[in-house]
Amino acid sequence: MSKLQAPRGTFDVLPDDADAREAVEREARRVLEAAGYRRVETPTFEATELFARGVGEATDIVRKEMFTFEDQGGRSLTLRPEGTAPVCRAYVEHGMHKHAQPVRLWYLSSFYRHEAPQAGRYRQFWQVGAEAIGSDDPAVDAETILLLADLLDALNTHGIRLRISSLGTPETRAAYREELQAYLRAHEERLPREVAERIDLNPLRAFDAAGIEDLMADAPKLLDRLDADDAAHFAEVRRLLDGAGVHYDVDPTLVRGLDYYTRTVFEFESSELGAQSGVGGGGRYDRLVEMIGGPDTPGCGWAAGVERILLAADRPPVAPPPVDLYVAFVRPGDRATAFALAGEARRAGLGAQLELAGRSLKGQLKQADRVGARFVAILGEEGTELRDMESGDQRAVDAGRVVREVIRGREL
Ligand code: AMP
């Protein structure tokens, strides 16, 4: 029979990788909870309509990247392709607008997009994300950016560059959109087919297209069309970032692949990564909560890819968990005593492993050495002996005192 493999674009998290990923989770918790964020987890799938309304019908994600299926009751469900719309849905569903604002939430979850797999781009991937919902204060924008900068720094990611911009309000964007569409139509013969075909649907994406950088450098920029409030908001975000020593480039061509952004948008990328250089990004989404049926509520947040962070980061070697005691035995009649001893040792807080493969005594001592055991209890015909693997000393001990002896010996 043919060997089964994980589906295309997915991967197994093996034990060595799991340790590095836990480090990301630990640092995210430390950095975000210090700023008042609390963990949230939403379901793996949601009503398809949440993403159609929240992320936007015209986006690549909704048009072609969603894993959508019907449940037995004929409802259309979708594996979450992103975290902001679900977190906003939870905010509305649980009446969090009644809490002190902004409500600050973080998550570390798996997401699903039907994209062409390549290095750093998968169909199931993990994101750590943070959302601050309920305040339009520019300090929220600056603080979320600072927190992601601090997290990437704490995880020793290399070659990080931050780009920021402002998209203004949907009204400013609508007027600008027409201006940009007129510009693109005037140069239609120079546009790649996929850009030309989407002038009506999503003209902003022309800034992401390869091969027309010159043309787009001369295109009208949204940043020059912001109204006074949005321009002042963006200036304040920049002033706070400057004051906190965060380095960034203002990039008026920065557009993000999701429709819900208003005002501030930002993206962190790493020169350590290849074509998929984005490590994390986000921005403000002042209309999203209302779009999914909640009260008019501003919000701001980001998501960063766990796999991309790890690709861009130093990965210090991780030590396997310590084994304080290895319980060896030869006679099958001693198995129950050995089994109970290993359990007792673990309940006392020790790392304890039991012989599980029927090795000879010599084989067991070798295995104990391989796992780095500090002590080996040898249950034999003459009673129990305790071997100190560091000094090589071996002596008889009372079976009931093994755990106490190991604790004492470990502390010496
Ligand atoms: P987005 O939600 O598209 O803004 O993505 C935020 C971050 O998630 C990106 O900067 C990447 O680090 C990561 N990411 C997005 N899509 C993928 C994917 N298909 N595979 C791996 N990481 C991804």
C-alpha cells in the first residue's frame, strides 16, 4: 500500500520544532500580558459570512483562498483564514463593549489559506496576534506596533524592517480609488493582465504587482489625499514611535491584503526570508466591528506568522527535559515495583523514566546514559541499588528511600 503523507502545504510539528514554537508562545505571553493583553481562542471554523463581510468579497483571501465546506445542516462554514474578524465577532457576541475600553486580546492559533505552497507559505500555519478594540487613540496604534517590534526583538529575529502608512477613511479611499483607477486606465497597456483585470475590483493591489514599480512610483498616493483628522492621527502615531525609538519607513504604497483596514497600516519584514518576506503586519480597522453587526467600535491590531518568525530568528539549541531518575529492572516480577517507583518520583517533582523496551541491564544503563539520567535505580534480586551516573558510585538503598535519596543527591 502507498505511504500516506500530510496534505500539500501542511507540516508536522516535530518535538525539536515544538520547543522553538513554545518559546514564541512564552515570549508573546510575556510581552503582551505586560501591556494588559489577555489570551483569547476562537473556533477553528466560523460562518463563511463572517469572512465574506469582515475580510471583504474582493480580497484574494475570500475570492480564492478559503477552505469552505457545508456542514450536515447545509450551513456554509470556513476554516478561519485570519484572526481579526473572529476576535471581533467574539467581542460583539460576548458584549465586551461593556468592559473598560480598549479591550486587549491576544491569540496564538492555526489559520488556513489555500495558497500555492512554498518556503514560508503554507496552507495551515500559525499566527500570534494582538487586537485592541474600543479606542481610536493613536497611542493604541503606536503601542501595538511597539509590542510587535519588542516581540520580534525578544525572539532575536534578524534583518527586520518596519514600513507604515495610513489608508485614511473609507470615504477618502473611495475618492482616491477613482483617481487611481483613472490613472491605471490611462496606462492600461503597461499593466500585467491580472492587474488590468482588477482595476475595478481592487486597484490598490497594483502597488503590490511586480514589473510596474516605475509606473506605480508616479501614481497618485493615498497618503497625499488624507483628510486633516486622518493626517493628524497618522502624524501622532509617528511622533509616538519616534519618541519610543522605533525605526520605520513611511511607505505610501503599502497596501494590505484585507479590506477592513482604515488609517494606520504596517508591516514588518525580514531580509532573512526569501520571496515571502512578511513576518507580521496589521493596522487599524475602525469599521470592522460594525460591518459584522456590532456597535460602531474602532480597533487596531496585528498578526505575525510563527513559522516566519522562526525562519528569521536565531534558534538556540534546546535542552531536553532533565531525567533525574531512570528506573531499571531485569526480572518481569519487578515491573510493578519499578512502575510504581517512577510514578512516585514524578509526583515528587522529579523527571523520571521507566525502562519500557525490555532491554538487558547493560542496555538499560546505556539508555539511561543516552537520556542523560542523573541517577539509575536498579531493582534486582538483592534489593534496590542506586547508581550516581555522574560519579559512577553505586550503593544499596532502601526501596522506600529512593526518591528522597535522588532529591538529596540532585541538590548536592
Ligand atoms: P496577514 O494576515 O496576511 O496579514 O498575514 C500576517 C502574517 O501571517 C504574515 O506576515 C506572515 O508572517 C503570516 N502568514 C500569512 N499567510 C501565511 C501562509 N500562507 N503561510 C505562513 N505564514 C503566513
